[in-house]
Amino acid sequence: MVDTGRAAILLAARRAFALQPYAAVTLRGIAADAGVSASLIVKHFGSKELLFDAVADFSTAATQLLDAPNDQLGRHAVLTLVRSRRRHNSDLLLRVVFAAGSGDERALLRERFRDQVISQVAERLQGQTKDLRAELFAAQLLGLGAVMAIDKQGPAATATPEQIADLYAPALQSLVNP
Amino acid sequence: MVDTGRAAILLAARRAFALQPYAAVTLRGIAADAGVSASLIVKHFGSKELLFDAVADFSTAATQLLDAPNDQLGRHAVLTLVRSRRRHNSDLLLRVVFAAGSGDERALLRERFRDQVISQVAERLQGQTKDLRAELFAAQLLGLGAVMAIDKQGPAATATPEQIADLYAPALQSLVNP
């Protein structure tokens, strides 16, 4: 299960880089958390620097979340976020919130989020308020990810993706086409 | 400036309890972060246990956010969240997201959030989906807090509370009265 190992490493790395200063993070610690050997991390990611780069990258998440025409973007993004969490027990975007503290590497995570997520949404919108609306679109997704993370047996964590989309997606869509 | 000291202590305590296991948190560390003496913390809060209790309490936040009739609840909650952040450079709810990890004290924070925020919203709603809608209402607020925290010079951090409410509050309101 090489793929499982990779996913477990990424999850453990996200946790480690979110909760500790960059300098304090060790491949050994991440390996222990992921239940793999440090050498498997090197095999998959090369080095701590490259592993951090993988953690700090939101481009794949953005591609998945935004892979729909504008008139279906809200619903597609909500369904994708919820289904991805159900499948991988992990959120596509939420790690950026844990990077709200100080430190260069946290700043990089936030910068990437702005460039790779918020700006990608803004580019697809029209009108004077498009930058604000793009950020609020991202806010909706972060908030949804947050409640699923903090209330793991709660209604949002157990409702079907379609039920959530029915109630939640119109808000995102109204930011796309106000 | 006793009040400033209290606020600074609470902010530092929120950070400390969010990022470290309960046992690792010290009043001395919080005092250093807050720029006050450990004895001032004892004077204000009594003990580490009581300080954590203050950090884990969302009842004041909920009272402020939900202090409006149902037909104005969405706009009131958004305006209150944004104004409070502008005034105190701190979010009324966001610390619960940092409590997504393991540990008894994090579980308490999440439990209080469910009891003091989500359940309070649910009690005011009607219909079969009210628990899910209450959680999504909280999601909207957490997401808004998150983008203001991660993009401190960005559009949501610099727009007026009214501009944000115009674009964002209808989504919350639609969960109150679907």
C-alpha cells in the first residue's frame, strides 16, 4: 500500500507543520505519527523542504474544487469538498487556517492559498467586488470544512453531500453571480 | 490598563491552549506571550484551570452574535463578527477550529462550541433540517473569521462590515428561514 503510506505521510506532515515551527519539525516525528519509516518519507518526498512544499500546495485542491462552469461552481465546490473529506478523512483547504500564526513557512502557506485558491476564483468572476466575493467564496468552503472537522458525528458530518449542497451551495453561487 | 492586560492574557491563553497539549501550557509562558506577569494572570483568572475555562467559554460570544430577532439574525451575526474582530483584533469563534486535534481539553472546547453556539442557533430554527442548518450557520461565521485571519490585508479584512454583510449575510439568513 505505497499510496496509503504517501497519504498518511502527507496528513502527518500537515499536522506537524501546522502545529510546530518549521525548524522544530523532523521527518522522524512525522514518520512516527504516520506509522511509517523516515526513509519512506525520503523515498516519496525527497526531503523536509520538498515535503513542506507538498503540504503548502493547494493547486490540486483548487483544480478539483473549481472544475465546473461558473453557473455550477458553487454546487460543484461544495460537493467536491464534502466528498473529498468523506473519502480521505481530510479537508482539501482547512490546513491554511492552522497557518494563521507567525513564521515564514506559515506565511508561505497563506500566500499559496491566496494565489492558488482565492485568486483562481477571482479570475473567474466579474464586477467591482470580485476580489471580496472570491474571498468570501473561499470563506464558505473553509467554514464548511471547519464544522465537519470539529463536529465529527454532527449533522454536517453525517448528512449526504447533496443535502449539504442543497442548503449551502446557493450561498457560494450567489457570490459567483451576484 | 487592567482591562488591556486581561484581554492580552486571554489572547495569549487562547493561542497557548490551541497549540499545545493542556499539560504543556504554563502560566509563565502565557504571561511572557502577553507581556504581563504570571501573578497578574492569577489575579485576573485564579488558576490555569480557571483560565482554560474562560478560553473554552463561548457563551458571551454567542449572546453577542445572536442578539437579534430571527428575521435579522444573519446580518446581525455577520456585522457583530466583523466589528468585533476589527475592534479586538481577535475572532469570537475561530479558536474552536484550532481545537480540532486530540486531547481532552480540545474535546471540551468543541463540546462547548456545540452547546453554546450551534445548539443555541438550532433552538431558534424550525423544520426537520434545523440542526444541519444551525451547523451550517456556524460554518459561515467560522469561514468568515478564517479568511479575515489568514489574509489580514485582504479584501475581507479591509471591506466595511456593511459591505461584507451585504454579500455574505443573505446566505446565513437563508439558513434561518429556508
